[in-house]
Amino acid sequence: MLHLKNDKKILRFINDNIFAEPLEESDFNRVTRDEKINLDKNNEYQVAMQIKKKLRVVKFCDRLYSYDGKCYRDDNFKHIVAREIAGQKMHYINEILGQIDIHIEPIEEPSKGWGIKFKNGYLHDGQWYGGLDYQEFTPYYIDINYKPEAEPVPTVDQFLEDLTESDKDYRDVILETIAHCLITNIHVKRNYHFQRVTFIIGGGGNGKGTLLIIFRTLLGTNNVSSISLDRIMDERYLCSILVKLANCGDDIEDKTIDTEKMKMLKNLSAYDVISFRELYKKSKNEAPIASYIFSTNHL
């Protein structure tokens, strides 16, 4: 059955609706990925294409993603490929990786941006599609259930009251900032009213750090970079902002933001195209979609 185009959907239906005791998610993923790669009499290209098909490999933003049964990931691609051809020498593994990379055409971001997959649905361009097990490519996955009908949590409400000192406008800014992170349509973010950098201001121990932890937890740590303002000009760190929903930078030092950093902040918050260069790679021009959030004791 694994040769069929919609094999995962068929197996998912069987598991969820026919089995008296459905497999656990981890067992289901292991079983559905258990197709062996045939190395006998196949050259490197053929093996690479087998792996590409099995792992549903996609190239976006010069990165290779594979599907793990739940979402697309790019954080462990080399290890996953090496596991598929375990026992082979390093030069063979590197050849397979090279064949996959060179033979996969990069895909372009949709005009309205990528959707965001949740455990129980899919958010795209402001619309929520509940109950949908979305399996097409998106680089964004948040490992929580979205519940529109969820009741307010008193502990969270009290935290926001304490942090904002009951300032409703400040509270609204925090909630708007979370919503801003969930916008992946760059044309919307380029609108003047959506161009922003959020600074969370307050003395030490007032909850700023906790708020950033909440942001990271809500959005998923895989969707958030942590570049401080001091490192925003360093290309070794700046590349980590790519394909993220947000960048949460901890306490800004009590000193003037120089002209170059201010210019970079302006370009980032306007969602301009910027030159990036990852280590050992050629430079490329990209417009990162992340929202920018920094905490500071001073303004």
C-alpha cells in the first residue's frame, strides 16, 4: 500500500476508524515509515529518489524538509537520511544527500503565505479550518490544539493584569502581538499599520521574561528565534530569523541603539528584502516574515 499516492491518508483512516484499538501516534508513524530503501543494484540517484519519495522531501528557502508523520521538519534532515541507509560509508551518505539536494526543485512561498498547522486544524490567511489533518507542505507547525470556545484561564488573566498594571491598552498590545506573529502573508505585514517592533518595558522581575516564555510556548520553540538586538547585525545569527513566526530577544542593554541597528530594525519591521549568508553558503536575498519582540528595563 505504501506505493499509493495517498497511502498515509488510507492508513490513517484504517487506524482511526477500523481498528478496535488504534495504534498510538508514535507506533503509527513508525509503521507507516517502515518501507525499506532498496540499495541493491540501485545507483546513488535512484536511492536518493527513493528517499525523497518516502520522506516526502521538500526544498524551501534553501533548506530540505522531511515529513515525520505529523509535520515537516528541517532540523534533523541529515540524521534522518543517514538512518534510512544505515551502515553505509560517509562518502556514500554525503553523495545521497547531494543527489537529493541537487535534484529537488525549490518551491515558492504562496502569495498569501504559508498556513500554520495545529494538532487539530489549520490556520491560513486569517481563516481557521478545524478538524483538518493538513498534510501538504508548510514550514510552520504548532503542537497544540486550538480551541476557539476555550474558557479564560484565571492565572493567565491575573498575570496579564499584574504585568500591565491593569492598563487595558498595554494588555491589548500584548494580545495583538501574539496575533501579529500568526500572520504569514507578507503583503499584509508590509502594510503600514502592521509594520512594528514590540518592546516589552519594565523593571527587573516584573514578568517580561515570563511573557517571552509564554510567546515561545504558544508559537512553538521551533517557530521562534532568540536573536538579541546586539547580535542583529551579525550574519552568523541573523539567518536564524528565516522561516520563523517570531524573534524574541531578551533584555536590551541600557545604551543608545546605533544608526546601523536602527536601520536594520526598520528594514526587518518593514519586511524588506535583506541579504543573508549562512555559514559555508552563498548569500541570498530573503524577506523574513517573523514578528520582532524585545524586552528591556529601559526605553
